[in-house]
Amino acid sequence: MKIIIAAALSLSISNTFAISHDAGFQKVAHDYVEKYLQTNPEQATDLGDHRFDGQLTDYSSDARAKDLTTQKDFRDKLKTIDGSQLTGANSTDFRILKENIDYQIFRGEELKEPEWNPMVYMQSLANSLYLLVARDFAPAENRIPSLRQRIEKIPDDRASESQSPTSAADSHRNSD
């Protein structure tokens, strides 16, 4: 009988630790997703989150540097979590999130696609408008103000474009 009680107590204690590991990971994951959607409003709209429908992704060099720092901060937070202690779906989600963050850091440090590929910027703008027009997630009168806000932000984004896609692509072509 003592063995059964000890085993039950041991399982209860280990389950308590697993729950605290899971809760810590879930907080980091939630915070990451929230920050990611805020930084990438077109993707938020695409996923059905309409809190940022009136905003556009900022492709300025300052915004990209800030995003890279944020990605590294979240990677550091994940390093404090022992993925082997997570249970169920959290164990899988941990690995997926870690790989995604590592990929975002690679994109920011090595690939730097917004600096040389004007299609990143142009596709983002096109999708930002398309998602609000083509998807019938709300009545048109509810979607039009967000569409207007995004359209009004396009001239501001194009002013900062001198630091990114087209000018960078031109400089790559001229360096040959």
C-alpha cells in the first residue's frame, strides 16, 4: 500500500512540474504569436485575426532590425524551457516554434529578402488589399474602413521604400 501511495505522490509531483513547464511554454508561445501577428498584419488578416486589418507590415530597416531582435529574444526565452519536460502537443509545438524562430532569424540575418526582392513588398501590399476585398468575413461596410486605412498608408510605406526593395535590387544589378 505504501508503494502505491508513493507512486501516486510521485506521479502527482511530476505532473505538477510538467504542468508548470507547459504553462511557461504556453505563455511564451502566446506572446510570440501575438507579437508576430502585430508585426505582420497581413498574415493576421489571412489567418482570420482582424485586429490589425487597418495596418501594413513595416519593411523599413529599423523595423526589420527590431523584428530580428524580437526573434532573438524569443529564441532566448525558449532556451530557458526544457522541451523534453513538455507534455502532449506542447512538446511538438515547442519544436515547431523553435524551428520557426530560427528560420525567421535566418531570414533576417542571411536572406534579407526585403532588401533585394521588390516582390516581397509588392506582394505584401497586394495581399493586404486583396484579403479585405475578396474574403467575406464581415459585411463590406465593416471591411471598407480597414481597406481605406491600408490604402492611405501605402504612400507612407513607399516613402520608406528607398531603403529597401527597389533601390537595393537596383544596386545589385548595377554592381555587376
